Amino acid sequence: MYLDVAAKGLSLAGIALMIFAEGGWFTAGMFMVLVGVLIGAWAVFAARRVRSPGGPARPAPFGTWSRRDAGPEKDSES
């Protein structure tokens, strides 16, 4: 989450520099936006690596479980 906030802050500051500053500050603003985009992309890939590859990205609707999620069936009569 901190990477996402940093990326958005850098991008907004860079845009402000490009709009309101003069001279070489336009180039600095472009550089800040570029760094913000790179940090944002890094945050997206970091979030993907944290998720479990086998599990669903979000909970199943209505709490349903698929057959794959259920454990092995036990015979209670034996």
C-alpha cells in the first residue's frame, strides 16, 4: 500500500511541476511521473506475488465451495 501511495504522490507532484513550473522543472516533472509509474507497476507485481497461486482471488459467492476445495471424504460408518 505504501508503494501505491508513493507512486501516486510522485505522479501528482510531477504533473504539478509540469503545469505550474518553468524551465528545467518541466523535465524534472516528467522524470517524477516516470518514477511514479515505475513504482506503481512494481506495487502491482508485488501484490500479485503475495497472492496464493492456487486460491481464488476473491471469496466465492454465497460461501459455496467447489469439489476441489473440499477435503477427502471420510467414511463415518467404519
